[in-house]
Amino acid sequence: MGLNNIEDYTLDTVMGLIKDSVDAVIAVNGDTARFHAVYKRGFFVDFIEDDGDYNKLIEKLWFHFNDSGEQITEDYHVFIPSLGKFNGKISKRLRIISDGVVHIAQMTIYPIEGTLVNIFVLDELDSSENEEELQTNNKVTTIQNTYLFSMYIDLVKDVTSSISITEISDETVNTQIKYSDWRMMIVNMIWPDDQPTFLERTDSDYLKANFVPGHTSSFDCLMQNLEGKYIWVKLIFSRAETNNEDDFRFVFMVQDIHENTVELMSTLKKYEEMASMDPLTSVLNHGRIETELANAVETARKSKRSVSAMMLDIDFFKKVNDTFGHSVGDMTLKRFASLISSYFTDGRAVVGRWGGEEFVTICYDTDQARLKEIAEDIREKIASEHFKAVGNVTCSIGVTGIGPDDNLTSAFERMDKALYEAKSAGRNCVRES
């Protein structure tokens, strides 16, 4: 039909033209979760079944990653049934991948008044025009896409609206999900240790009591992303600024902060290690090894885990400094610490410099008898080792077990006493107490 005079167009002619240009029409019943393809052509012929499960249709059409056809992790499928009821007409852009080919379609949803049925009308768009638009959108939304999820909340009515999941689509969808229901579904995506905080901070009574109009607050936690991996996110709540104190409307957003948080934690870990390490020997410094000894005492008190400790002292170390100088003395201390550490590489022991030429080792899952055997091996290894410039050195070692009745003072005094007995016995030996 070729009508150039716009006055010749009627509703019937326009509807006929639209019918000829539409690529797919689908009737959906959100309650029964079934769909029926009324009409389809083009790639939709093979892509959409004649009849089927509405939830699976949603997965294929838009509940997948926006830039690929990859499925979203199974845990998030709990939200799919909520996408069967819509508040009014909706139009959204879909990026569909079929047999490796990208198809861009415009989908318009028409709820049929007085029924449980929605009509989906889909049109495939020109790929060349869309590619230019897509490249532009990618530039514009680079910063926005750090916000993985957003929605509008009305606590009084217990409803959500304008839901946007950036990794699925850049557009929002108005679906009928109660806020109270959404909250209990999303908690399963939060890291178990963070779930109590999430439930507290998202509780309606908490939000009403702690947010004045215009107030914004956030907290960080680990949350499962659409791929099923836990990432660091910032959960943001902002109360709408209105003149009605009883109007509790909020904007909720989830921001991806994973990369920055991991980098920050790595930096903090590095500085924590620097603050805990003896700069000369690269084992734990006095403050940290004393803390570790206190932790060992607490472990022995609270559990049946075997814990023991030993103190090592380089014999006649003052003579090394006086004879060869402090630079050689430092080199000897570094080598001595390295030899001790090489005996404990399974993560069940910590080594620290107590001060001067004295070192302390705390061993877990090792009783006093076993640690005495290890101490003898270390003593023999030290005595047979050739230290540069110095030659041979020996060491004295005091060993003790840590029991449930110990405190920091009693454990240290026994270990110190055993070392004193080893030195009094002529040095280059192991004693226990």
C-alpha cells in the first residue's frame, strides 16, 4: 500500500501496516508462567518456540548478560517469576544472541486490562544503525555501569519500581515486586558473614528510624554477581527529599567497588606486614611475636590443639660483633633467622626476633616432645652451617609446651627458664621446661 496523503490514513490502515512490519507477537500469562507465539518471522521463527515456559522465554530474551548470550548464575533466577507482571506499558531494547549472531530488537509490552495477559511485540532493528548507537552508549555509560543495580522503593506501600540491572540492560523495568519479598530474596546473594548486617540495614523499621529526608548512607560487603562470583560492592540507600515526614521513599543502588577494594586491601596488607616485620631479619618483630605468643596461649585455652614454643639464642654473639664488626654480625643474624624459618614452611608456625640475638618460634599442632626433636635438628643444622666471615656458630634453645592453664607470663617464663638452663649447661644444647 502506498498512501502519500496522510489524511487517507485510518486506524485500520495503520494497524495493517504495523502488522506487516512486526517481527513477533507473543501472548504471556504471568500467573501460569506460559506463553504462546501468536506470530513470528525472521530469526524469531527458530529462536522462539510456538508455546512454552515463560520463565525460559525471559532468560532467552533479556535475563542474560547484556553483551553476550551467557546465562546468569542460577541463584538470580529466583527473580524471573517477578518479571511476569508489569505496571503499565513498557518498551525496552534487547540485545539477543542467536547462533553466535547479535540481534537488536525493540520490545514493547502491553498489559491487557482486566486479564492476566501481557502482549509482547518485538521488532528487529537495523544492525548498522544500532552498532553506531551502541558504541556511543558504551562511552556514555562507562561510569554509570559501576552501578550494577538500582531501584526505587516505597516503604509505606512496600513496593519497588524502576528496577535496573546494568549487566542485563541499560534500561529500567517496572515490575511488581514487594520490597519485603525482594529483600529476603537478595539476602541469599550476600556473603554469609555479611548477611546479618544486610538484614539489619535493609529492614524497613531501620530505614525509617535512621534516615531523614535527603539522607544517604552506605556500607560495603561481599555480594554474588550475575556470574556467581563474590565481589566487593557498596550498597547505597538514599531517602527522597520531600516535605512529608511520613513519605518513606528511597533510591537503592549497588556499586561495584571490587577492583579498588582488592587493591586497597593489598596495600593495607603490605603495610601491615611491614609494620610487623623485623627490618633486618625479615621475621616477625618483637611486638608481633609477643602478640602471636598471646594468641597461642588463647588457642591452647580454648581448644584441644597442641601448641608449643621455643626460644633460641646465638652463643657468644657479642664476640662476633667485637671480632668481625656489626655488619658481619647483622649478616650472621639474617642467615640464622633464614635457617630457622626454613624449618617451618607449612604455615603452622611463626618465627620472630625477640631482641638482639634471641628468636622465638611458636608451633601449632606440635607438642613439647615433638618440638624438642625439631629443636635438636635445628641446633645441629646451625652448628654444621658455615657462616660467611665467621665460620661456625652454635645456639642454645629452650622449649616449652603451652597448656590451657597458661597465661602469657607463665608461658614466657618457662620458655625463658629452659633457655637459661641450656646456656648454663654449657650452651649448644636444648633444654625443656
